[in-house]
Amino acid sequence: MKIVLPKFEEIDKSNSLEQGEVCARVCYKSENLIKEGSAKRLLTAIASAGHTAMLEHVPVYVFVPHFDKFITDIAVEQLLGKPKRWEKYSVVNEDIHFNRYISTNLRVIFEHNKKVFDAFMEHDGEPFNYELFDSSQTIRFCAFNEYPEQFVKRITIKFTMDRVGSQSFCRHRVFSFAQETTRFVNYIKEKFGSEISIIQPCWLKPEDQQEFEEDMKLYEQLYFKWINKGYKAEEARAFLPFAVKTEIIMTGFPSAWKHFFSLRNESHAHSQAQELAKPLEEYFKEKGYLS
């Protein structure tokens, strides 16, 4: 058994498919399988299997030039569908020239326009031009930094924290989530050091540290006992403590993060939530995400 400190890190890959792959692989802790071309294969398989929640971690930014109001409205609808279908997970901005700037995710595209989804995958998540209707009506799938003043960034954070605390983080809407699964991850395997990881609680008194570790060791022994009896990880996990380490991915627009901070940095929030949320809010301010 090992004791680990809670932490956070931003996931911000320049390639959107690689961004999605990193998030998806956290679930099964299969990051060791990441290699050239693996992102496209994994996300295509995920989409085909209907596990489209993972596509929400693939950011999509689209520039729609103004054709005329009717055609431009239709172009947005061709990508996103009716507003009630996309408004929680997409933002559409307009400049003084009536050009549209769509900030969304790949699940929205996949569920509404499979042809556009296929084109996005064919271009491996890199920027490209797409003829939505004909050659005179070309839209552009962009990198965020092509129009940073118009697009709204979808920000992805990976937390390393205690399992029970992660449950409260999952209550926040509207976010997209991916989480290390205790159903299929088996901690007795060598890739995990044949041990479970326990989050160091910030509320623990120093004089109780040794006793805490001894008690957590008992949980590890029980968990491995039932694994060795032939039970699956999804069954033996009944013996894992709330303090077991988990990794959870949260992706959302700045508006969702502002709401998150308003609750998790509130004085009555759990101390272990504040332990992560307070420095994360400072990080967001430094990056200019909350301006």
C-alpha cells in the first residue's frame, strides 16, 4: 500500500483526438497503450460501441462565415441540431460581421451529423475546411488559438483524489466526466505495483498517521484476499475504502467551473474538496480562464 497526495493537472493537448484519448484511457488506466495513431482507433471504436460520453472530452471549434442569415442559421443547425439539443454543451458566438464561432464537443457532432463526424476523424483532429453545402459555403474546423477571442475554451482537469470525494465532484453540471474504474482496474496487477493507493487526508492529525496507514493496510489485505479467492475486481472492490485513490477527469466551459468554485470553495465545503478547489481556482485566474 502507498500513500499519495491529492493533486490536479490540466490536460491541454494541441490535437483534439489526443486530448480525448488521454481522458478516455484514464478509465481503464491504459495510458501505456498510447502511441501514434492510437487516438483515432480508440475513439472510433468507442463511438461505434455507443460509449459516446468519452467524445465529450474532444473539443471542437468551428468557424462559420456569414453567407446570409438564413444559410448561416442552417449551417449551425446542420452541425448542432436544434438549440435544445446542444445549448448545454455548446456555445455559439457571433461577431459584428455575423460570422459564427462554435465551441462544442465531438459527441454533439457525432449524434447529429455522422457525415461531419467522419470527416473530423479522417483529418485526425487537425484543422480542416469542410464544404457543408457546396464549394461556396465552406466552414472551418479550427484549433482554439485561431480565434481565441471568439471561441470559448473547454477546460479539462484531471484530479487525483479520494473516491468518496470524487462523488461530490460528479454532482456538478454541466460537465463531462471520465473516471478510473474500480470495476475493471485490478490493483493486484504488477502495473499498479501490486498495491492499492490511499489518499492522504488533510484532516488527519500527525500523531494518528501510523494508525491510519495500518488500518488502510487491512483494507488492502481484504481486497487482495478476495481477488486471490478467484473473485473479479468488480466484486472484490466491495472491500476498498472510501479513501482509495481515484483519477477523475472533468471537462467544461469556464461558466461551469465558476459554479464549481462557488460551491467547493465555500466555507462549509468538505476540507478535502477545498484542498483541491482553492489552488485550482488560483491556477484558473493565472491562466486567465475566469476573466
